[in-house]
Amino acid sequence: MSRLAAKFEELSQSGRKALIPFITAGDPFPGFTVPMMHAMVEAGVDVIELGVPFSDPMADGPVIQRASERALAHKMSLRRTLSMAMEFRRTNQHTPVVLMGYVNPIEVMGYEEFANAAQRAQVDGILTVDLPPEEGELCSALLKARDIDPIFLLAPNSSADRIQKMDAVGSGYLYYVSLKGVTGAGHLDTADVAAKLQELRANTRLPVAIGFGVKDAQTAKTLAALGDGVVVGSALISKIEANLDDPEQAKKEIIELLASMRQAMDSNGS
């Protein structure tokens, strides 16, 4: 059983939901990332999505775009991101790590070389924003052969057929984009999310994590009651951006926000 499958099974048995933070590797500087990952685990997160910096992050809003720009200014790359995952894994064998990024750096490295490198780094999942299941079967097969979960994004307008396709090709969990637009955009309509989750449940066996638009503890609590996990990214990276001259303050504010989300999510079952 993969770390992701084991984590979601553990959470299900305890009646809890996954808290999944996203940060961009190397933002605001490379030495910040791995200590931040460990601090987030101490704050109660269950899975970490580690963003691979990219020069054209089309699905991301301005907050995460600027995070990529800051990281790229420090010469961050896919290989350096994998090295960070490997460094984290030296002292944490329990928390699943998912790389989230775009297909171009993977294609430059080569699918098989990337799959081997991800396996060496003990990465647990790969979420490639612009590689749909119809075009990603080769990459998905290489990852699955190495016990790495290929994870796919589902949009509000995804059909039942498409959900079933992602269920067949993907593993680990499905990432449901809860609103139209880029990361950090708009306002959530929880009634729409609840209705879509019913359709998702009918067409997938996989856990569903809900992201895009998660800003505070109350939103996390509301969405946790609907899905199996909650993904928060822009709200965390905003803390980094607001404290570029004081990274320790950024870390403190991120931990406080995550801890409040963890407490709120856990109170759903109490």
C-alpha cells in the first residue's frame, strides 16, 4: 500500500480529513523549504504538495506565479525540487509528498528518468497540471510501476465519463478544483461543491481532495465536511510574500493558519 493510500485509510478509520498544504519549492529561497515542510507536519498536516517552479504556470494565480518567479531567481529546477523531497524524507518516512507542476520539465528530463528520480527521492505522488489522462498513460504507467501515484485535476464541469477515466488512470486521490479560474481566485459556492461531490462519489473509488479558494479555517472546515481532504496553497504563499524580509515570521504565520485549519477540520466530527 502506498503512503497516500495508507494515509487516507488511516484518516478514514479515525473519522478525520486530510489537510494538504501547497508551497513552492525554493520560495522565498531554497533553504526555507525543507524546514517549512517539517514545521507543517508538526502543525498537523497529512500530505504535502510541493510545487515545482515553472516559468509559465498557467493554472496558477498571481500569488503562486510570483512564488515561482522568486524560486526560479534562485536557480530552482525539477532536479533541485526532487533533492528537497529526498532531504525531507531522510527524517520523515511517514508524511506523503506529492510533486505538483507542469509537464515541460518532466519531458525535458524524460519520463523514465523522471520516474526513476522520483522513486529515488521517495516521492509518493505526481500531479501534472497540464498532462490529462488521455495523454499521460505512458507517464502514469511508469510512475505506478514504481509505486508512485499519478494524481489528476477534476474541474467543476468534468463529466461522469471523464471522472471515470481519471479514476481508472489515477491513484492516490483526485484533486477537485472547486471553482473556475486560477488558484486563489473567486469565492466558493459550497452548495455547488456539495452537488459535484455527489457525482464524484458515484464515479470514483478514490479519495477526493478539494482545493482552489481555501483561505481560512472556516472554509477548510466546510470543505472537509464534503470531501476527503482540503488543499490550501495561495493563502500560505501570501504569508511568505508578505514577509519576504522576515522568513521566520512567514513560517510562524503559516503554522498558525494551518493549526487553526486542523483544529476546525477536526471539530467537524466532535
